[in-house]
Amino acid sequence: MKIIIAIIIFSLFLLGCDTIDEDCLQKASEKIPSTIEFDRSTMYLPSGFKWADGTGLDVKTDASQIMNVLFKRGSEEGQNINYYYNSKPLKYSKRVLSEEGNILSTNEFEVLLAVKSTGETKKPYNEIYEVMEYEIVSCNWRE
């Protein structure tokens, strides 16, 4: 009886573990920008942030991302002290529409980034940061 219960618990654990499809990872990785422009004084996600395909954040639904995603210097085990890491995953979301305008699905993923200053500045207080590493933590892609 104990063995059966253990098997059931283990099976439920496996069902709860999300594995990310390789195709989804590939498509998501193509959307990650190579650089991000930050205001050096804050290191919050900039309001003009765009993904590599030009998709921006929807300020109405993604306002919490703009206001709450702080990038801070690496300070935890496994992090590089020369990189800045986002405190919350960034979410990409884009609707897939038919030619008639019907919503077919929504492609989305969440990612953690590690960025490093390039030393290049734009505008008086902005600096360009290169995306050095990323980890896609969730992904849902249908075309």
C-alpha cells in the first residue's frame, strides 16, 4: 500500500513539473533583445523596452513590469558581480491573429536576464547594456 501511495505521489509530482518544449525555447530566444537601454540612476526596466521583434510592453496590462522590474548587481551564489539581474521574470506576450482578425492563440514566455554595461551612453543619463545570459522560465508558443 505504501508503495502504491509513493507511486501516486511521484506521478503527481511529475505531472506538476513543467518541461519547456525545445521549439518553444528556440522561438522565444529569437525574441530576446541583444541590448537594453537603461537610465543609469534607477536600473528599472525602461518604459520604452522592446523585444527583438519590436513588440513592446502593453502599458495597461504590463505596467507592473515597468514599475517593478529592478535590475541589480549580481550578489548571489552563481551570479556574476559584473552583471545586473532582473528581480522578476519579464513576460513576452503577443496574440496570433487570423487574416480575418480572429485571435487564434497567444504566444508568451517569461525570462530572467543578466545584462552588462557596454560603456556606451545615449542621452545624458542612459547607458546601453548587453544581454549576456538568459533563462526562459516558462513558454507557450502556438502558430
